Amino acid sequence: EQTNRRGITVDDHLVMKGSGGSIYAIGDCTATAYAPTAQVASQQGAYLARVFKQMSKRDSLEQNLGAARVQEPESVPKLEKQLEKASNPRPFHYSHQGSLAYIGSEKAIADMSIFNGNVRVLFCFQTRQLRNITDCIWRCCNLFVLEERVLEHVILAP
């Protein structure tokens, strides 16, 4: 049933069409309306993690519902409502976080959304400025990672 030459055809829940709901596909191997970028794949991965967690919750609710019908009939309506909610996952929705591009001669351009996507901002800057900011962030991150590793060894040491 897969006839798209661009990639695997998936539905709004990232389920491969024609798989009967048992195969999921994410990232640039899929033929969706979204650009094949890491930003999209990352959000798709997070979405599928939530869906799998919801499926696990649904399975445990089904088991609890069977036991509750016998032991605690008064809790059945509440469990049925939770089961109905867990059985209907929302479709995937992509949220664009922005783009960054190097345009030559030590210049770059950034397109970002702020205030929950209500305002779009376009930045043009020299990469020397970006390099200084990036160096600062990189050094702070390395310092935090180093500190975490030192603490990990101190706490976990026998």
C-alpha cells in the first residue's frame, strides 16, 4: 500500500499506513507535510514517547478495570473515563522553534518565534558575536557537566 517515492506514508498519529496500527515511523524517512529536519524528528520522537506511555497506561487501566468490576464496582465509572481518555491520543502537531543559517562573510541570520509563537523575530548578526555567546554557553555547559561528574563520583564512591 506504500506508493509514495518520497518516504513512508504515515497518518496524523505517525502510524505507517497499511500497518494496522502496529508500525510507527518518524523523521526524514516519512512523507509528511513537515520539513525533514532534526527539529521535526525530535518533536515526533517526544510525541511517540508520550503515545507509548499512554498505551502502557491504557493497558494497566484495562487490567484494573477488570479487577474493579469484581472488587470495587463504585470505582468503575472513573476507570472507564480514564480508559477512554487513554485510548484516544491526540494527533501529532509540529511547533516550529526557529531557524539559523550562515550566509557568508561571518554573517548569519536567525528566524525565531517568541511569546508562544505570537511574535516572529528576524536577527542578522556577525558570527563573531555569535561565537562569543556560543563560547560562553559552551564553557558554562562544560563546567556544569564537569561539576556533575565530580559530584557523581564523590557521592557514588564506596
